[in-house]
Amino acid sequence: MGTSVTISTATDDDGEQILKLQYLCYQAEAALYDDYGIEPLTQTLDSLRAELAEGCVMVARLGREVVGSVRGTVDADGTARIGKLIVHPRLQRHGLGGRLLAAVERRLAEERSAKRYRLFTGHRSEGNLRLYRNHGYAPVGTEQLTHRLSLVTLEKEPSVAP
């Protein structure tokens, strides 16, 4: 490719690119569950900008193009909630999702004192479930949202450096 993918903190200027990428990436999820009204497809730019201001948002860039993103927050009990991990379809299955996940976990632990990580995905999203399991997450619960969709919640404890 010539240019390597870099991971950094998102800025407010990244909002439009993240939203467009999110819309592209969640098409497959919407098709899988036959639900095109899911929040990632209906989120507004203002809502995304609020997440950029309040949470920890990381982006992967190929040159100037945002090709991946992930978001996280930490609540009062130290639980980091990670969500909207997206990678451009042309760059999937090359380890970028795992790199983004590790980057947001590191930032949430170092800057926001995360004591555990929690995320969720749909029960039919096998690629997502495989990625999360491969990065140490274990299922801790399932909640049926609709007759088509159950959310699987996964958690893991932060690694302790030797």
C-alpha cells in the first residue's frame, strides 16, 4: 500500500469521516439482522461530536483517510464500555480491529483508570464474536432485544504488565 495505517486519538475534524465510515460498516450488520434502523445507521453528526468530546475515540488512518474507529467511556465503578469498533471493509481481516481494540483499552486504562472492559455485539455477528474472544473477552450475558436480535455482552480484565 505504500502508506502504513496509524492509530491516534480522533479529533472533532474526524467526525464526518467517522460517521460516513460507520454508515458503510454497519450495512452488513443491518442486513444480518434485517434492521436498517439500528443506532449506528441513524446517529447524527451532532451526537457523534458529543461522543468525541466526552469519550475516548480512536481512529486508524491510511494517509488522511479514516479507515477505522472505536469508542470508549469509563463509568464510576471503573467499567470501560467499548463500542462501535469499525474497520473499512477493504481492510478487514488484517488485524486492524485488534489494533484499535488494544489502543482504546490501553488509553482507557492509562487515562481513565479502567478496571474491566465490557462490550457487546449481536448474537449472529460471528466475526465480531471471534475477534473479541481472540482478544480475551468472555461472554457474561445475553439480552434479547427483538425477535431477530439478541445482544451478547462480553467482558475482560485488563492485563497486568510484568
